[in-house]
Amino acid sequence: EVKTEKRPNLVDRQASTVEYLPGMLHSNCPKGLLPKFSSWSLIKLGPAKSYNFHTGLDQQGFIPGTNYLMPWDIVIRTRAEDEGDLDTNSWPAPNKAIPGKRSAVVMGRGRRRDDIARAFVGFEYEDSRGRRFMCSGPDKVMKVMGSGPKESALKALNSDMPLYILSSSQGRGLKPHYAQLMRLFVVV
């Protein structure tokens, strides 16, 4: 009898120390591969409709008023709408629709309603005492009173958010407490 050694399949093999995942760990990653940067993971917490803009995240540990995500309006353009794609020969006659374009309700400043998608973003920090809070910019703790945040996420998204900041509530001690950027929330 000749015994052939069966090569372990992807599910059975040990974690590789030579081959790494190029991005974040997620549920469709091949088994046995470690991420190149192991400190990040991508997790779906639930459907987008589970986030309520007026009440914020329904999770424990947040300092009151700091559990909200910032609104982010994303402009969506079709290829034909991009600048430089239209020339004078492709312009429609006055009061005629552009061929292949669906009609949409016009909003202020010439924008159409279907040009904008609303998303919500939050940079969550947590200190050594387990206090969690969102920041709306570098070293700026977001504090929301009333019916949700008014500040757009653009400032935070266009900034280099620090990995560590001074904790928003220092307590009684003289020793400063630092908070670390722990999670990035994105609701689409």
C-alpha cells in the first residue's frame, strides 16, 4: 500500500507567517491567513436602519451626549454628469430631458434629490476607565444636546484624527488620562 500524504486544505491549515491579508479581517477572508495589520477589523453591527440619528448609538459606556455619529452627505454623480464629459453637441434642447437620465425632484441650488446619499460617521475614543466618547475633530469631543448633531463629518474626515487624546473627563487625580481611538463607525 502506498500512502499519499493529503495536503491540508485552506480550512485546516495553521495561520501563515509568510502570507498575509492585504487589508482588514472580515467574514469572507480565507481561513488561516493573518491580517498584515492585526489591530483593525471590519464588523457589521446590523442594518443601517438600526441607527437612529435623534437618539445616537444604543451602546453602553458612552459619556452622556457623546454617542452620536456625524452626518455626511455624499454627492453621487453619474459618468455623464462629470465635468468634461459633456460637449455642446450632447446638450439637450431647452426643456428636453437628457437622454438616458431619469427625472428627479430638483432641490435648492440646482441639486437633485438623487444626487446625495446620507451616511453617518463616528470616531470613537475610549480611556483606561472604559469611558467612551465620539470626537468631531482633532482634540474636540462631540457633545450633542437635543435632536442629534448639527456638525457635518467633513471636518473630521479631512483631518488626521489622533490615535491618543486627553480624556474628556479627567476625574480628581492629577495624572492625566488618555483615550485611544478604538473604533470607526460608518453607517451607509
